[in-house]
Amino acid sequence: MKRLVSFGLIGFVLLLTTRSFGAPVPELVAQLQDKDNDVRRAAARQLGEAGADAREAIPALIRALKDEDAYVRRFAALALGDIRSDPKTVVPALIAVLNKPGERKEVQEAAATALGKLGGGGAEALGKVVVDGDREVMVRRRAIEALGAIGPPAHAALPELTEVLNGKVKTGKKADPNDAARDLRLEAIDALAHIANSKDTATIKALEDLAADKKAKGPLKGAAGKAAREIMRREG
């Protein structure tokens, strides 16, 4: 226990001595250009923690999405979501990260999470990720969660979410699409419950079919039935 306390104190002291700790936004923006990776990471993270007060940092954070360090890119993406930046400016930049070939999955997960905080502008791109069997499963999961966070403005992605519910996803090289679909169905159900309305009959039917499927596991059946009932009560 004493060793854990000691490590905690050391970490706190290091945090206090980090150059960007408690720095004003203009200074943090300047530190995004620092040669030290740790300084840039801390600056991007703290800009996100500043929320709307760091709006002047948006252009610098967009540039940081192309930083050579993956952690800087990740923190920059998350910060753009936490600042609740202007979607017209930020959503295209985050979509570019989400679709960048070879980008680290942690960075793409962060981009998806950020898009979930910026309205429906990223719904179409997130929907395409959801059904892409070549994508990392965790990136697809974050995309589904982001769509659920967007809610009704993500209605454009309803067909893709319903495809996942039905197990109908594109064939991919990285994973069996059927396994991926099973892994993601609970997330898809939750997202659909936040997005769909009573006019979305195809989605309601897919949920009801899953709830009635004798082969489906208990949690899936229960969640699907509950979601169908919630959606039918929501006016379109």
C-alpha cells in the first residue's frame, strides 16, 4: 500500500511540474508545436479539459490531427469533441482521420467518439465504418456508440445499424463479419433505441425478430424487445 501511495505522489508531483499544467489557452496552443512529445500530448489533453473555453485552439488542434505522435493525434481528436467545436470546420477533419488508411485504431476510436459529440454531420461516415468488416472491431464499436450519442440527427445511419442487427455486414479480411456482428449487436440495439422512431418499421421488425429468436441469447432478446417498445412510442 505504501508503495502505491508513493507512486501516486510521484505522479502528482510530475503532473504539477509538467510545463503545460494550468497554463492559459494561448500557451497551450504554443506548446502544441513543442519538440517534446510529452509536452504536446499534455497540451492537447488540457485543451480538451478546458472545453468551450479553448475554442481559439481549434485550428491548432486540427493541425495536431496530423502530428507525428499518435497520442498527440488521439488527444487532439478527443479535445475537438470536448470543446464542442463548430461542426462545419471540425467534422470533415475528424472524418479524414476516421478514414485515413493505416491510422492507429486508438486515434480512429477517438475521432469516432468526438464525432458523437458534434451532431449529425458525421453520421454517414460513422455508418460506413459500422458495416465495414475490414475495420477493427473496437473502431466499429466506437462508431456505433457515437451514433447513439448523436441520437435522432444520426437517422441517416439507421440502415447500417439495422444491418449489424441482422448480421448483414460486409466481408472483411481482419475478422469474420458474422462474429463482428454478434459482438456489436448489443451496441447497435442501444444506438437504435436512441435514434429510431415509430415510422422506422424495418428497424422495429428487426428488433422484434431478434427478441423472438429462440437462438438469441437472453441479454440480446431482452434488449431488442425493450428497444422496439421504446421506439414505437416515439413519434417520427
